[in-house]
Amino acid sequence: MNKRSQVLCRSFLLISLLQCLSQNLFADELAKTATAQEAADKLGVGINLGNMLDAPNEGDWGVRFENDYAAIIRKAGFQHVRLPVKWSAHASTKAPFRIDPAFVARVKTVMAVCGKQGLRVVLNIHHYDEMHVAPDKETDRFLAIWRQLSDLFASQPETVYFEILNEPHDNLTTQEWNKILPLALAIIRKKNPHRAVILGGGNWNSPEELIHLKLPAEDQMLIATVHYYRPHEFTHQGAEFLGDKAPPAGRTFPFNQAERTAIEDDFQRIADWSVKNNRPVYVGEFGCYHIAPGEDRLRWTRTVAGLCRKYKFGSAYWEFCSGFGAWDPASREWRKDIRDAIVKP
């Protein structure tokens, strides 16, 4: 190569390097300009892929993710899926608490299939039972799992959201959770500085716990979450998975006008908290078990979905095709009234 060619080659490499740097800086700047509210708004209406990867093993609870599910969900008008994952069942119980690579690959496949259909994905840690029973003993393992997840999914686009932990409860009170969540956030932010992160309070992500939830003021890419199944006596009537604790079947909705008013008041309080704290809210779960009388179940779903729309909360129905399902896997058809109540104004 002669001297002129060498100069041209170096010039070309320098220009290419500058272009790459410029593109990366531009992409980083775009990421910085996104807000939590914008990220929450983009979630829109979603549905939970429940009883799949949150089972001890996929298929244990009678449901597996099929690749055509993503297209079915997207075509029905949903904008995102919430992907509950029981990582604790696939991570070693001894340090460094390594997650099974084969399970990671399976989760990534499900996410990729959903992403290809234009669905945003909320990825969480679900059913970490040991954490709720003995948070003091499980915190190191919990943080180690997030250290791995943060690294494994750092290259995912902004359409993937992290949810730190589903429904803290029992011994993992909001007060205890407030001590742990900043540690998890610090780990996540090392590799995912601008990613939207979702987190809620104790008592199963109860709306009342929002006022006790302490969110780091410096982190402005946080979305608060609540779950809504009230009244429990109606939404969980006859639910076999609750055993003797299941409310009896036959409960109607609304039981009286006060019951409807109570739901409206709950959502008003959630909205007031959101405005006061300048934090967007995501209703990550709401749903009614299939045992409830059909018209009453539909009326309840319309009521809660309508309030999510009224207050512009992103939301995800629980769930796609199991006991609460909006889609019937036997007939491979939507329960049209339920689907329309969720996705249509």
C-alpha cells in the first residue's frame, strides 16, 4: 500500500469512528430525554403471560408459551405483555447464585417473539416465595439474581422494562422493602442507567402502600405499580388455587352502590398520589376469576379497565389463557366481551 493509500485509509477509519461515536452519543442523548411518564404512556394496555414462566417449571400449571400467542395478542389490540418469571426456581441456592443458562435462553426467546410483534415487555421477578418469608436471609441471593439479569438484558431495547419484584408481602413489608429496593436499583443502574423500572409497595402491591413507598428522588425513570382485585370476595370466588381460603361462588358485582363507589375512590386516591409525587402509575395486574357469573365478571372488568383509561394508567390484565384468561386455549378464541372490555374505550 503506497503512502497516499495509507492516508486515505486512515482518513476513512477516522471518519467511521467519528460517525460511530456521534451515533452512540445521539442514541444516549435520546435515552436521557425519555421520561418515566413517556415510558408509562407507551405501555398502554397489556396482558400478563401468567402461569407460564412463573410456574416452577414451564408447563407445570398447564400453560406454556406458544410462539403464535404474541401475534394473537398484538392483533387483538394489546400494546405490551407483562412477563412474570420465577427466576428463583432456576437459580442456585449457593453463591454466586447462578441462573440456569438454558432458562435464560428460553426467556430471551419469548421476549424476542413478543418484540418482533411490536409488543413492549415488562420483565419481572415473580413468585420469589423465600424472599417474602425471610427477606433478611434472601437479600443477597435476590441482589445476585438482579446483578445477573441486569447484565444479561442490558442490551435489550428501551421497549423492555424491568419490574424489580412482584407483590412484596408477608414479612417483606413496605418498610423492609424500602431498605432493599435502593440496593437493587443501584445494581440495575450500573448497566441500565436509562431503562424504565417498575416497583410497588408491600401487601401484594396494595394501593394503600404507595404512601409508604420510598422512591429515590434522584431516579426519575421509575414507574410505581399497584395491583387491583377488589373486592376480593368477588374476583377470587371459587378459585381452586386458594383452597379453603377461596371465597364462595355466587357473589355478584356490584353487590351495592357503595361497592362501585369504593373502587372509584380507590382509583382517585391512586391518581392523587401520582400527581402529588410526580410519578406515573402502572396497574400491573387486574382480573376476575372465571367462576364469577359472566355478566358480573364483564361488568367488573369494564369498571376497572375504564378507570385505568380515565386516569391514563398503563395496565395489564391478569391473565392471557388460564383461570382468569381473556383467551380460551381450548377453542383458541378470545372471550370477546372480556377482551373488548379491556382494550376498547
